[in-house]
Amino acid sequence: MAQSCMVILAYTRLFVAIFLLSTFVVACSGGGSSSSGSSSTSSSPNISTASVCGPPASIVSVRNSTSMTVARIGHTATLLQNQDVLVVGGYGVGGGLSSTENYHPASATWSNDANLSGSRTGHTATLLVNGDLLLAGGYDSNGITASAEIYDRGTDTWRPAANISEPRYHHSATRLPDAEGSVLLIGGRNLNGAALASAELYNPRLNQWSVAGSMSVPRTGHATTLLPTGQVLVTGGWGSRGLTGTAELYDSSTGLWSLAQNMTIARTGHTATVLTNGDVLVAGGYGSGGALASAEIYRVLDPNTGQGQWVGTTDLQVPRAGHSATGLSNNSVFVVGGEDEKGMLSSSELYDATNNQWIFGSSLISPRAFHTATLLADESLLVTGGTLLRSDRVSAERVTPRAQAIVEWDRPSDPAVIGHKIYYGTTSKTYQGLAILDRDVMHMFGNLTRGTTYYFAVTSISETGESCASKEISALIP
């Protein structure tokens, strides 16, 4: 029985240095294929034509070897002075967790560390100047807590720290650039679930908390950023009157709060990341109409006070909230995961501040929101937790944010196409990786080895199956 193959003309461009290659993507409903620009028919598939229209041989799906021993959400992940990452507490399949895990980047392995005195989630974790780790607030087995603990890496033990003055959770914590390395706690929710305007300051040398004034409005779900000029910028969040677009500055040298210019859009669940030029990129979050794609930049005009103005910038490719955003050394920001009204996201984007543009990155293995992302010494990113709380879910993965290769092709005109697959590997016609996309027509590979030649082939996906593969293209990653 004859089967038809519709040939869709597309151009696949691989941008590495000056590479520009073209190809045909053949979308077919059976085993035949054609390289001409018009529809054709073929006989029933035989062995040779079936291998052309089937997925390329020797596919090995990308697997991750960095999974934690326990899936968790509401935890913290902190880069220690020895470059290990300590993951603490959170909420697991069976409830609150007191366990901790230590990730060793050099060997890509996990080990269990000393347990907390009790379960804790929704807390903050701040690395102190001496290398110890301060946990503050959150939930424990008795509810919202004012307790604090300190981890001594040298002895792998936890000890009690002085209690904070007011129980709080979902607050923020920032280490200040003063001589003591003081820690500023801001906002969050209290025992009644109401947002807090208060702030308090921890002195590590004295093991003592003190009041640090109050913001003009209570807020939780805000973002807190230490500016290069020494002030702390607090943006957005949710307060007693709902969403807020206000911004405030805390001056650590005077201990005073001041209002900053309001953002252009009220938002919560957003990120605020310092760029290498000192600007702060605010991206995404939830607005009054749902998840936001909008982004804006805070630019400091007076380094003595931190006062500045908001300027517009390019929107994200995808609306998202509860994502992570990590600043990189080349004046870019790597945004990972998050959620919108339809659920959690696996996509990532790289913001190029120099060219004011967003570029899609490699998809995560598991969709994630309200996860942690920790930048490692080699500028790869350890992403932990935030997945659905199922023991069979990948609970951590390590990704490389660098944009090393971009594959791009024209959007097919056939409405039956619902997505694409990109096969890639280091040997021609033998692919070691697979990226599955929606209807995106561009994909950035950030996990490729420099000095290596990679081979790529693209297929289209419909509800009835997968198309023939495009002509293979290759490029040397410089």
C-alpha cells in the first residue's frame, strides 16, 4: 500500500563561529522520503527506507548522575568554601526533612552529612565569613519557628544559634559587606500567615540578633539583591494589599531604609540578578494577570545611596514564575525552570545583556519550580529539587549555561507538526543525545565539549509519529 511523504522545505542553521548550513526536513507519514521540494509517494517501507524514516540508530537518552538521595522542595543549597554544595532540609514525600546532603562537584557524587536537630523547610541558609552556615526560621515539626542553627563544616556538626526575634518563613537573607559579615533577614510570613515588614540583623561574632528597622510595606515572595555599591535592593512581593511593585533600599552603613523608584509592573515570585556592569535584571514572576514574561533593569545612579531608575529590556521567551536566575561572568543571566498557569517548566533561557536578547537553552530533564540553582567553580549549574514529590523523579541535575552551539530552522507550515527532536553526538549517524522540543525552531546546546566536532539531525513530530531525519550537519565547537 502506497504511503505519502510531504516534504517541508526548511533551513537548518548551526551557528558556531561563522557556520551557516541548509537542509531539507522531510515530514513523512510512512517509511519513504524525498529530497525534492514537492510531495511524492513511495512504496511500503522496506528495511533500507524504514531506517531512513525511523529515529537514527544507537540513540542513548541523556541520563543524569547527580540525583540526590531524597527528592525535596522548600530546601536550601549553599556553595561552601571548599566548593561542595550543602543541601539542607525541605519537604519530602513523607513530610518535613531533617536530612542534609553534600554534593562534591569534582567527582559528581553525593554524601550524607549530619542531620539537623529537627525537620526544617521554608528557611534561609547563609554562608558566614568563617565558612560556617547559618539557618534561620522556616517550619519545623511544631510549626513556624524562630529557631536558628549553625553548621560547622570542619566538624560536620550542627549547633544552636540565638533565636530570631520573630518566627518567620519564606523570608529572605542577605550577608552584608560589613566587617562582621552580618546577615540581614527581611520580610516573610508570621505565625498567622500575614506578610511581615520587619527586618533583623545577625552578628556572627556575638551570636546575637538585633532589630533592623522595617520596610514601608510588608512583603513575602519578594526578591532581595546586594548591590555592588553595598545597599540591599528589595523588590516586589505580596503584602497586606496584595501584589506590590514597590522597591526599597537598606543601607548597611547607616542601618536605614529608603524608598526606591517603583518597578513598572507589580510582581511576586520573580528574580533579581546583578549583572557584571552593576545593573539588576528583574525577570518574570506572577503579576495581576498570571505568569509574566516581562523583564526590567534597575540602574544605580547614585552609588552613595543606591538610588536609581528602572529601564525597559527585552521580555523573556516564556512567561515564568518560581524560576531561578544565575548571573554569569560574561554579563549574562541563566534562567531555569519555573511555572506558569499550566504547570512547571523544563525550559531555560540565557539573557545576553550586551545584545539585550534572550536565547533558549537546553531543556531540563525534569520540569522544576521553586528549586535551587547553585553556580559551581566551572560555571556549570547544580539544580536541585522543586520537582513533583515522587521518589522516582530526578531530584537534581547539573547543566552548563554557556551557549556553545545553536541549531535553528524555519517553522514548518504543516499544522500537523506539534514539535521537533534534535539528535546529536560526536560520531556521524551515531547519536548520543536527544533533545525533545515543543514547536520551538531554535535550540541552544550548552553542554558540549570544546574542541570536539558534533553532528546534528532534526525531525518533526506529529500525533501520528516522527518524520524522517534531516540531512546531517556538523560543526567543530571552538
